[in-house]
Amino acid sequence: MSVMESGVAVEASSPGAPKPFYFNTSAHLLRIGRERATTLSELLQALRTCPEDSIFEHTFRTLQEHHFIREGFSNDFAQWAFTACNEPGLAERLAGIDVREFTSVQAVRERIVHIVEEYIQNEPHSGDRAAREPFYFYAADITVLPTPFVAHNLLEFVDGLARVTVHSIHHHFIEARLRLQLRSNDFSLWLEEEANLKEAARRLNRIDIYTSTLEDVRRQILRIVGHAKG
């Protein structure tokens, strides 16, 4: 058997059987990028040139911290605009971005750039006003780690969901979106392709990742799958 980052094996488990789902988790090594900003104008320039995995880090992956802390804004750009730049109007607009609406990281970048660019145009003095502290762009090198849990059928899938850590939930439900070009998540992909539960997969993919903790996400997934299998 092989283990993939997505949690789905390359080989089928047996003739006519669905591919098993391998529950994985991941460890992150943060690395500081070359881009930094001390003003909104510098942030705008860095947003245009930084790597896509940095955009993903400061929007999608920061949701993991939001799930545990539940304070402040759910993306780093909004948080910095509010706390370091004292620009609550910009912070609110940035915080209003729903990453679930996008199908590529580039599209997320373009939306953020548009918001910051428009704000500076409407508030010309805000662009060059020094922030209280710099914004450092960073990304993460990810090491995928296996867990003991493997699902060969829907029952084992539900059991694995109930037993893995929230870090595994985050890995498959949020981090997977970068690998899958924001189309979906690992759980929905397996449910649709291997369990033939397309409606459950769609409902699961629309779980609100902003107002739900990772434990809430787990409970909602279990409820959706439970209803689907009757």
C-alpha cells in the first residue's frame, strides 16, 4: 500500500473495491520569505510578487490558528491592517474575503490586491504611513506524516474521522485545497469518487470554515456522512 499526501492511495485496495482513504497529518516548518512591508504601499507591491504558497499561508492556513484562538481576524493581512496600520476599514474588507468562493490562489491574490489598491486610492495618505511593526511574508515546508487510521469502506471512514486529531482534519480539509487548486478537500473527493456520495461531498465542502472550530468541522462532517449512509 502506498500513502499519498491527499490521503487516497494510488492503488485500488482490491478489484471492484474503492480506493482506501489514508488519514494523514502534517508538520510545518515556517520559512520567512524575501518580501516584507512597513507600509500599505509596500504590502501592495509584495502581494503582487510573493509566491502563491505565501498567499495560501496567510489566508487558508492561518485559519488553523483562528480555530484555536478565536480572536482577531481570520487572515493575517486583515489582522495586520487593523493592529499595525490602524486601518479598521481596510481590515474589515480584507476579513470579508471568503476563500471558499475562489478556485485558485491567484484569484485570491488578485482579490486582495484589488482591495488594498482601491483602499490606497481612496485614502492616499494611508499608503505611506508607517506601520507599528513590519509584515513578514512567510510560507511553510510541509512534511506529511501517516496515522494508524485507514478506511476501506464508509464505516471505517467514519471511525477514522472520529478518532484522528484535529491536525489531521486540518490537513485533509483545509491544507488539501492548495494541492487540489481550491476545488475541494480530501474528504469530499473520496466521498464523491469512492463512496458515490456526491451530495454529501458537496455539502461537506461548503462547511463554514470561518465560524466553525476544527472540532465543529469534525462533528459536521460526521453528521453529513451519517445522514448520507442512512
